[in-house]
Amino acid sequence: MSERFDTKKGDVHPFSPPRSPSRTVPVVSFDRKELALILNVYGRKVSAGEWRDYALDFGRERAMFSIYQRASERPIFVVEKNPKLARRQGQFMVVGSDGRVLKRGHDLANVLRILDPQFYVVR
């Protein structure tokens, strides 16, 4: 415990640590199912040798999953969750490296199709 010395009286008083804020700041994050969907796509692309690294960022307004080709460059894709947009155009979106929104929607699985398109046989 730190102590503070009062030079006028010569008394030693215990120093109280700074108080933590009484309100906790809410943080937006991906839940387990959403993260499993993202990591499923990410794992397929890593095994194909296309992607190499990722980063997770959780903030007060949004959660981001950034995908990198190499660790030292800008992300090639960012999967973003913004709950404030849930009732408008959808809380999930994929943003490209140039900052353009590639796909946006309410369903994460549908939004992630832009990253890993499945090819179908058309007859």
C-alpha cells in the first residue's frame, strides 16, 4: 500500500487507490455462434493459403474481425457487427480493403457468402 507523507505535521497517511468507475461500459462482441461462422470461413481460406492472420476488436459501438493476407499490412476484409444498425440495413457487414461495404445484412451467414462463395452447377 502506498503512503503519503505530510510535511507540515510529519504524519504518515495511507494513500487510497483511485476509484474505479461505478458504471461498466458495455462492449459489443460476437457471440459464440457468430464467431463459429466467421472462423469456419476463415479456416477454409487459411487452409487454401489465401489468408494468414486475423485481429479481433471490441468497442462500445461495434465489434470487428479483421482478416489479413500478411501480418504487416492493412486488412483485406473486415467483418463488422454494429447493433445500432440492426433495425435498419442490418447489423453485419463486410468491408473491403478500400473501405467499400461489400455486403450488409441481418443474417451473418448470408453476409459471409461474399468471402467464400460456393459454386453451383447450373443446368
